[in-house]
Amino acid sequence: GIMMISMMGTNKKTADLVSDIAAVLNLELGVGEEEAEVEIPMSQQYIWNLEGTMTIPLQSEPVYDAEGKVTGSKDHYIAFDISFALDMKGEGYKEYGENIANYESLVKDAVTATVSKHTIEECRNDFDTVRDEILVAVQDLFDKEFVYKVAINGIKYQ
């Protein structure tokens, strides 16, 4: 439920109390860290663009004949350019982030392993989920969260 508190001539202590109550209610409603986008000032961000377009094989689709029997499979690919936003003040940035390009092959492998689990339909219908999985896979690679955002451009399917 939502409580409305209204008072005439509210003094500062009461206003602070109401703010505290509102904050607690928000936490109890589950509004908080899960939903909030990480807000990192531009001056604190480093954008790392991976060289070249990644082309990744997707899960193949079964091909059926007129009677509904599987007669083979159809291969699909996804291609895109990818970049990562790094928090230069985030934990792990000094250790890994400053030399992030040294880890490019490991990062590409994590991206490929994540995306290749999906079908073309899953990618087309809900790429946000795939993007979130890529972020988690890359964070897991470094065991740190200084990588906080994934940007994907120029998606093409085949």
C-alpha cells in the first residue's frame, strides 16, 4: 500500500523523517539496486571498442519436411560491433581495465560463448537479455564489475 502523509507547516525534522520513511518503503517494495541503471559520470568512463565486427554462429534451427520430420538444420549467424563502458574508479579497473586490450581474446571468447547459446529467434525477440548475459559473462571473467555496460551496434543476421 501507499501512505500519504500531509501536514501543514512541516518542519525540517519531520520532512527528513518523511523522506526516510519513503526511502524505506521504496526498499521494501524492491525498488532499488536491481532496477537502477548505474549512473557513472562521463569523465569517469572509459569506452573500449573491440576491433572489427564479431560474427558468431547461433544455435542451428531444425528444418522440417511437409510431414513434420526433421530433415536437417539451418545455420544462422549474428554479426555486430561491440564496446564496453568501464568505470575508471571501479574495483579492478587499475588491475585489468588500464590494459583491457590485453584481454581482448578472452573477452571475445566470453561474448561468443554467451551469444552462441541462443537461437536467431531469441536474439531477434529479446536481445536485451542477451546483452545482459554478455555483461555478466565479462564481469565474471574479471570477477569485477568495473565493466558496467555493453553497447552493441549494427546487428545483422544471416
